[in-house]
Amino acid sequence: MEWMAWTWPTAAFFGVIAALLITFTVLAVRFPETPRHGVLGIETTRGDRLFITLLGSAFINLAWLGIVGAHQPYAMLVCLLYAAAVFRWV
């Protein structure tokens, strides 16, 4: 499959996403939760907050590439802060 850009960072990215999905599935089965209202004013569960975090992180990384263009590991720090905020207040 030469047409695919499977590098170690790409494989690690998808591995982390798969691990997150498995972890959140196990958490949902073992520790069911009731949806909560956050600053968005909608009911969210852990899975909803994970989706919001992943979607927002994609936009943060795209904006970082467009504005800064380099030093992508610093964008990951911004994404981690964003994720902490989403899981705390959304």
C-alpha cells in the first residue's frame, strides 16, 4: 500500500484514538453516568465531550498550521488545555 502515508506518527495517532474509544466504552459500561449541563447549555456525556474535544483539537491544529506553520508540538499543549477545559466545564 504505497499510496497511504502510514508513518509511525500516523499509526500512533490512530492508536491513541482507538485506545480512547475503548477506554470510554469500558468507562460507560462500568460507570454509567447521567448527562450534565455545562456552559453550552446542552446535555453532554463523556463521549460527547470527547467528540467535542477531538473536533476542536482538529481545528486548533489546522489554525496553528495556517498561522504559525511550524512547532506543531506546541499546538498539542494548546489542545491539552482545551481538552481539560472541555471536560471540566462543558
